[in-house]
Amino acid sequence: MTRPPLFGPLVIVAVIGALIGGFWSTFSSLIGLYDGSDASAHTLFVLCAFLFLLWNTGPELARLPIRAFPLGIIGLLTAGFIWLAGELVFARVVTYFGILVMIPMAVLTILGYRWLAALGFPLAFVLFAVPIGGSIVPTLVDWTAATAVAGLNMAGVPVYREGAFLVVPSGTWSIADACSGIAYLRTVTMLVTLYAWSMYRSPSKRLVFIAGGFVIGIAGNWLRAFLTILIAHISDNRFLRDDHYTFGWVLFALMLVAYSAIGYRYRDRDSDDTLASGTKILDQTTGSPGVPQAGAKGVPHDLLHEAKLNKSPLSTFKLISFSVAVFAAVAIWPIALQKLQAPGLIAVVEVPDMAPAGGWTSISLPAFPWTPTLTNASRERVQSFEKAGHRVDVFIGVFQDQNWTSKLVTITNGFAPQDNPRWTLAVRGSADTNFSKQALKVDAGLILGNGMRILAWRWYWVHGLATASDTRAKMAQLSTRLARKSDTSAWVSVYTDASASPAEAAATLDEFMHDMESSMQASLQNLSTTTSR
């Protein structure tokens, strides 16, 4: 029995269809079906390009043998577990990565490694749909602020900088996370990768062109920030003061067009080697398309071998068995998620009082009009303490029965939201202290607003684990969800006045952590015992 010519493509279509149907909530979120954001436009472009690349690879696939690769099922199950882990801890990037990696693993298992190799670029390109890079945003913000200041100084504009907070004679500016350029960097890297694959055959040319595009993605944002502030300043804030979104994308489009025009001059012409391009080979004896004859002049031995494999009988039972195994390996994960869904809480969590210790006294009113911003926390509590003229507020935000709109670890939880006109996160970094009888590295932020300077430290509390790491907090949450325990966790922050100096404020917070460690730990421990299932 010869293989149907469309069997391989039909398998790919069936796999993609099964993944979309079985994991619809993940796919609908990935393409931004319900929000219509710019991120959804980026994702839709990637997915459309992915489908086009698959279609364009068709001629090369026509001559490939189908040889199932049983070990591919391990990669498929691993990708499925990654998706499940992302769902349990509400991490979109993880779920997107897991679901997209399932596609090449399914292809590998059913069709074999040669199909995976032939489809390598399209299957790798689709990963551009995953919005990675959030961890480098603080670095990009710092670079953008530094280069904007350097450019303004060269242009003769005096500027004062405190972290991401810039002051020029015509007004103040803040380099927010949205101004870091991460969106530009993702888009530029995706486009130049697609362009390089289309224009060049040489791997070195492709890498050089992609590297150049990466530089444009970063340096272009530096130029955008500098020009935005400069134009607003010299126009007395008539232009680009409040709306510079369109200007940024137009500037990037112009840079990409110019870069692509340069790259086009050095493009590689398509090879005339019909064997390498996958063109049908004429039978050397009859002159008609077909399988090359043994000993035909100019026909490589490996191509003869592949042609024989295409004509060799296939085991229908084997193909069906592997296909069923793949679809079963895909279907088990939504079922597992349903089984692991947390049951409802019987008790409502409360935040116990922290007893004063180490010379600190409790005061009734908060010392500062600022608190961290959390999205849909179950409970929030602020307690204030004073010692030797120094005041410290303790903020605890509790999350229980977490879901996609109310979760501990998310970029919407932070010191100051980007759209808050009253408070600005000017400087961020980290600090070393001690908590729960061990060293603890916390996130630190200097918040400016209302004529005040506030130094805040922040960390997570997840079932006895104190950490400022998003990854460690997510891993701790995953272990509790897999064990079907309560997911009650806390977002903890201590903060004090930093008007005198950030160093003095840091010393105050460190002293507070040392003196109040036992009281804080007891209060947080009770969060875990307040709930039952």
C-alpha cells in the first residue's frame, strides 16, 4: 500500500485542529480574540506567516518518507505538562509555549524526524507569538533613560535624571515599562528573521541580518525616546507631549524599510540546483517525472534511498496506532486540569495583627498616602509602626482561590501602575536582608509623588517560602496546586520615608525586618492555616 500523497499534510492539519479545539481558551488568549490589542495583531501576523510557510514547504514535503518516531511522545508529554503547569499557576507565557511546542512534537512522533527538519523554520517561527522578554524590561528602561539623557545633553537641553524619572525645563518625563521598547524589539526581531529566511541562503548572512535588526530594535527605541522629549521641549509641549504612540511606530517603520532596502542588495539568488530545491526529477531513461532509476547519472544515493522509502509499503496499523497515541497524549492534559482544579474555600482568609517588637510601637493611621497596587487581591491590610522617629508601613495583599484575573504573580501587581499620574516608580533594584531565619533578596523601588520620596521593599510569601523571584514563587505555587492544597499566598511590602537619603531609608527597613521578623512571620504563617477545604 502506497502512502496517500496528502497524508502528511492532513496529519499536520489534524494536529493543529485538535490543539485549537482542545485548548481553545489558551489559543483565544494567545491571539487576543477578546481584547483587540496590538499584541493580538502581532500574534495574528505570526500565525498567518506560520500557515503560509507551512503551505510553501509543500513541494519539499512531497518526497519525504513517513517514519514514525516513538520517542517523540516524550517531548509531546513534556510540552503538555508545561501547558498544565502554566494553567495551574496562571502563567500565560508558559501555557503559550507549551501548546505551541506540542505541534512539532506531534509531527515528530507521527511523521518522523525528516518532516520535523523540513518544517523546522515554520515550527520555530511560530514561537514568536509567545510574548517573551518581560524580564529584560527594567534593563531596557534603564538603557533608554540613560541614552535619552545623553542625547539631550548633546543637544544642549539640561536634564535631571533619577532612575527612569527625567526633568527638563519644559516638564517631567517618566520612561515607563511601555516605553522600554520591548514591543518594538519583539516585532523587529520577528520581521527581520522572516526577511532573512526569505532573502538569504547563507546561515551567516541570516545571522548577521537578524543581529542587525536586533540592534535596530533596541537603539531605535533610544532614538524614539530622545526625539520625543526633544521635539516636545523645543515645541513648548505642543507636539508629542501627550500622544507619541503613532510617532514611535512610524519611526520604526521607516527604519525597517531602510534596513530592508539595504539587505535586499545583498540577497542570495535562488539556486539552480533542482535537487536541493526539491524540484521533481525526470526519469533519466524515460524523461518523465517519477522515481529515479538505479544508477541514473547525477542522482545522489541518498535521494534514491528516499525515493525507495516513498514507494515502500506502509503499515496502516502502525500509523493509526501512533496517531491515536498522539491525540491521547494531547487530550489527557485538559482532563488533568479539570481534576486538579481547586475546590472552593470554606473559610475566608483574614490578615492577623502583627505584634510590635524590638522597640517598635503600633500606630493607628498609615504613615504614607501611598500603597502598592494589586489587581483583584482577596484582602489588603496596612499596619504602621514607629521607632525613634522612623515610621514604617507594612502592606500585605492576600490572594486565595486564584484565577486569571486575580493572581499573586503578574505584571499588573507592583509599586506604581504606569497610568497613575500621582506616583512614579523612578528607581528599581534589589536589596539584601534577612527573613524567616535566612537571607532574603527583595525587590526595591523608589517611588516619587505628592512631594514625597518613598523607599519600598517587596517579596512573596507562598506556604512558608519567602522570595522575590517570580519563578520561585510560581514553582512553589505549582507544588501546592499539584498537591491540591490551599493556594493562599501573600504579596508583602515594607516601606518608609526616603526624603533624607535612600541609604538611610534602607537601613531603617533592614532594622525593621530584623526586629519584627518573628511577628511578621507569625502573621503570614496564620494566613496558611486560616483556610480549609
